[in-house]
Amino acid sequence: MKTPVTGAGGFIASHLVEELVHKGHEVRAFVRYNSRNLWGWLEDSPCRNSVEIISGDVRDYDLVKSAVEGCETVFHLAALIGIPYSYVSPLAYVRTNVEGTYNILQVARECNVGRIIHTSTSEIYGTAQYVPIDEAHPVNPQSPYAASKASADFLALSYHRSFGLPVTVVRPFNTYGPRQSARAIIPTVISQILDGKETLSLGNLTPTRDLTFVSDTVSGFFAAAASPQTVGETVNLGTGSEISIGDLVAKIAYIMGREVKIVSDEQRVRPAKSEVERLLSNPGKMHALTGWKADVPLDEGLARTVEWMKERRSLYKSGIYNV
């Protein structure tokens, strides 16, 4: 049977698609339709000729059904993910992240799909009320993006409780690595340094994040999908360690052998009540249920990301800030 991956042209999903292919799966890659027929990060992937590409929109119920029919396990990663743009167009996030997830769940129910792996985000917790954050932590979305993802999570779990749909909610903490969007902090810092800037334009430096390398996140998806113990459960994917944005910038600059200064760019600063000040995961439940843990140290992951971006400098426009 085919294994569909929604959002397959994106950052995490493209790595997941490639690993599925490497493990011998027949992959049906659902990518967002565009008039140029571009497949995101799968465009230049060595696996592009080994997967079935379906171009469409997760908001299109009929097309979602054609992508999911006859499949056993569905990895649902399609979403709008940019937090700043969710302030500009909240409705777009509701339609894609909530309605799109409804389409996946309802189609999976009608087609008797054996497993749904639904992708969440640590942003739904908001600023940590206690640390480390386990799955029992209160849900407190502080942005329209986080609210849409929390809504999708609850919808997915409701389908398990109401209809017995075998859903697992995988909740990654801040994933980073090759192919990450330029709007994220690590590519932002690296691209500005690669372009020779000695003064970096950044937002808030005090928040802390639990940073997980993309290969570890992908292995977490596999572990969750393989375990019957995770059905009906929410599981955190994180390292259990945190670093402030300011210290992260200093670490990247050190790895790249540069000294930098930082200036605050107001357009990169979240509204005060929307800023998530601290995220630190407790991945203990995931480890207990599946044996999974993150393996790539932060310094190694950052170095690998720097080297990847050095070879692809033209892909990142450091002088432009896109929400």
C-alpha cells in the first residue's frame, strides 16, 4: 500500500518522504498545487522519481480522498506554519490547519485507514507554566497559528475517542536543520552571517527553545507510527534541554568563526502577550512508549546546517524579512 505524506514538499515532510523511500515504502507525496508544478524541497530530491506526486490543496476534500484511498498509514504534516503571517491572515490558518485536518480525518475514517500520524507543535503550550513541559501541561495558544494547531489536535483526538480512528498526535519541539524556512531563527542568523553582515537584525533574544535536529524529529515520526502504544496519545518530541535565542546566536557565530552584533528589528518582534518565553520539553512519555530519544547534539546539528546552507546561499535572501 502507498504511504501518503501531506505537506510533502515542506521542511520536515521532505526529509520524512526521503526516509520512507530509503526504508522501502511506496510514498504518495501530497504537495501544494502551484501553476509552475514545483514540488518544494522534493524538486531536487534524489528520491523525486521514486515517489508518486499529487499536487493539490489539503482543503480540497475530494482530492484528499483520492490521495488517501487504499492507504494504510497517513503522515499528516500539511499546515501553514509561519507565526508572523498568522497575525496577518488568521482565517487562512483556520481553513488550512483545522479544515485541512478535518478532511484528512474524515477521509481516513471513511477509508478505514490503519493509522494517522498528526503533526502538532510545542507552540500550543504557550509560555511554560512549569518545566519540563510534559503532555499534561495546559494548552495555552498565544498566536492564531498556535490556536489553529491546538484546534486541529483536539479534533484529531476527538476522532479517536468518538469513532475509534487510530490517531497519534506527534508534538515536535523546535525542529531545525537543512531546508528550514528563512523565517526561522537559525536560517535567519546563518544567512545573514554568510552574506557578510556583522550586525544582525533579529527579534527578541530572551526566549528559550528546545531545539531538535530534523533527523531526530523524523525518527520520532517513525517510532510513533510503529508503536501500538501511541494510538490515541499525544507525544512530545524534544531533547529535554533549552537555549536562549541570544545564546543560540552566539553559538552559531562561534561555529562560523565570526563576531557579530545584534540590533532589534521591530517587525521581527512578536506582540508582547503573544511571545512564548520558554519551551523545554519532557520527552519521557515518548521514550517510555517507543524507546525514542533525540541523538544529534546541538553543536553538531548547527554545524551540519551551516555547511548545508553554505552550499545553497542563493536560496536564502538575508536582506528580506517575509512574515
